[in-house]
Amino acid sequence: MRWKLWRRRLTISAPRMAIRSAIPWPLRWLLGAVVLGLSAAVALWTFEKGREFAGLDRGRVQSLDRLQERVLTLTNDLERAQSVANTAETLLTAERRAQEMLAAQLQQLQEDNRDLRRELGFYEQLIPTSGAGGLSVRGLRAQKTESGGLSWQVLLVQSTRNAPEFKGQLKVTYSGERGGQPWEFTEPAGKHPVVMRQSLRLEGRAAAIAGVSVHRLTVRLMQGDNVVLTQATKVAP
């Protein structure tokens, strides 16, 4: 009988048995979590030590230092390039202003040159062609102004070398028409005194007179009551 009971317990038909721990399950979960945490901490410490041992952190720090140095170098290069660009822009602006000033000066010189040419042409017309000495009236011109008046200019010349000083006056006479009738007007005596040795340039203006059309201008070089020279010209429009 005992043999049968013992054999039944050793075979498949033996009754099931359950072995239960005396530790409560919340405590078992807490212990498991502590064990897992310790295992993770040990694994992380091992990984960091291994990487430090292999030199990975050192290489990363060195790479970061090199990148920082490169950024600093590029920043300095950028600042120098910006400074050079600002200097170049300043020089370019100054050069443009200088060119504008030179262009304005060139234009002024061209205008002065044209004026000098006109003056030279005027004086060339005044040079005596015969070479005879004495007084002469050269380059008498008269023209109307925009206001309707009249302007004139004349050059008096003594072509004789070491000529004595001449003193006199210039009388100016305007001739034309007024209301279909001849009209003439002579400026008062003494208005244009003449004191010269070699040459003297005179010019004058006359205001417009209502209803008067001036066609001719006559100048007389006087010495006292004597007429030394007379010259007339048409009034240019």
C-alpha cells in the first residue's frame, strides 16, 4: 500500500503542488526595480568609462575647440573684410566727388576758354592793319538788349610807341525813328571821359524809349571842342 502511494506521487497522476514565497508581491516588484536600476547604473558607468578610456570625449572636446577657433578666425576675417569694404566704399565716394568737381571745373574752363576766344577775336579786329600811328577807334559794336534797350562797346587805341597821354571824352549819339520820323539823341558831355596811353575800352547802356526804334550808333572822340575821331555802326538786333 505504501509502495502504491509513493509510486502515485512520482507519476503524472500525482497531485499538483504549488510553492509560494513568503515575500509579498509589492516588495518583490520594488526589489526588481532596485536591481534593474543598479544594473542600468552599472552599465552606464561602464559605458562612460569605456568611452573615456577609448578617448572619445577627448576627441570631441578637441573637435569643439577646433570649431570654436575656426569660428573666431572666420569672424575676424569677416570683420577685416567689412572694414576693407567700408574703406573701399569711402574711397569710391571720394573719387566720385572728385570726378564731379573735375567735370565742373572742366566745364568752367571750357566756358572761360570760349570767352577768351571771343575776347581774342574782338581784340584781333582792333589791331591796325596799316601800321599807321595815332589814335583809332576799333571794334565798335552795338546791339539790342532783352529789355528793349541798347548796349555798346568800343576800344580806343594809340598805336604809336611811347605815345603821350591822351585826355578827352567820348560822345555817343543814337539815331533812329520815332513815329515814322527821324530821331536822334546825344548823351550829355562828360559822361564818358577818356584818359589813355595805349588803349582804353569803353562800354555803355541805354534804356528803351517808348515808340523809338534805334538803328545806328555814332561815337565821337573829343579833345576839348575838337572832334578827333568819328565812328558809326548799325545796331544789331
